[in-house]
Amino acid sequence: MVATVARTVGTGLEWAKHAKLDTPSRDRATLGAGTRPAETARVRDPVTRLRSGSIRRPPRLLIVDDERLLAESLRRVLCDEMVVTTTSDPVGVVERIVSGERYDVILCDVNMPALSGVDLLERIEERAPGYAERFIFMTGGLSDEMLRVRLEALGCRVIEKPLDLTALRSSIWDKYENSGSPISEGHAG
């Protein structure tokens, strides 16, 4: 897979528009249920060797971003090394998790029109505790001081857009490797 990005690109949406992605279609599967806009990419090899040397299944990553083009671009870039699901519906994510869908890492935009990323995290924690440590937030800038304070209080990692793919991958793998035992099906934390 090849991803090249122009250095002059601004927010996530512009990054996605300028990224040149090359992924063979046979390496991914598209899934979705009902009216939930979601796509899942499966990795070719279901076993992953961690930096520690141990072998573990690939991380299950959920990308929540109202910029569908950015979410799809990230899915295509990351799908060779992890199971990636994308959605532009933060409100539906709570129900999906409560109903049994499990993710090791949630990469979530901070500013979304229907529900902010912080509000999403708080709603999930109310109904399925144990997910706060799995969130990584991405933002094109935090102009809202109240939101900045809430993010700091939660202790979540925040990555600025435009995204540095190397730093993003590293953050996802660090979160996955350091999150303790993986969330298994039917277990909320």
C-alpha cells in the first residue's frame, strides 16, 4: 500500500482529498448492517507480532469521523495491519458498543455536528465502562476552551490534523499494546 500526502494540506478532509492511496480490493471486505453507515476492512494475516515479540490478533480499530472521505482514506491506509471499521454516525456508536460490538482502539474526531467526540466517550462510559482508555482523539484545532479542559481531564491522547501517518500508527499500536487485555466479544471492558 502506498500513501503520499502533499505537505501543504490542511485539515483532515483536505488530507484525504490529496492522499494517493493504492490498495488492492481483494484485501478488504465491506460490511454494514441496517442504516448504520459502516465499513470494515479485514487484514490479510489474522496474527500480528507485537513489538514485545509476542503474537496477538490484530487490533480492532473504530474510526469515528463526520468527514467520510478522511475516515475511508484512513481505513484504506490501515487495513493491511488491523481490522478497521469506520462510521460517520457518532450517535449510533454507543448503541453498537452496548449491543456487543467491541473495539481495542477508537480513533475519534473531536468536533462533529451531531455529537462531539468527548460527549461520545462520556455516553459510552455511562453504558459500557472501560472504553475511555481506548480513545485517541483527532482534531483540526481546539478553539473551544471548555472542550480542551474536558479532554485534559479525561487524559486522552489528542492528535492534530493534518495527520502524520507514522505518529498515528504508533499511537494506535501503543494504545493497543498498553490497554491491558483486549476487549473480547460479549465483554464490555
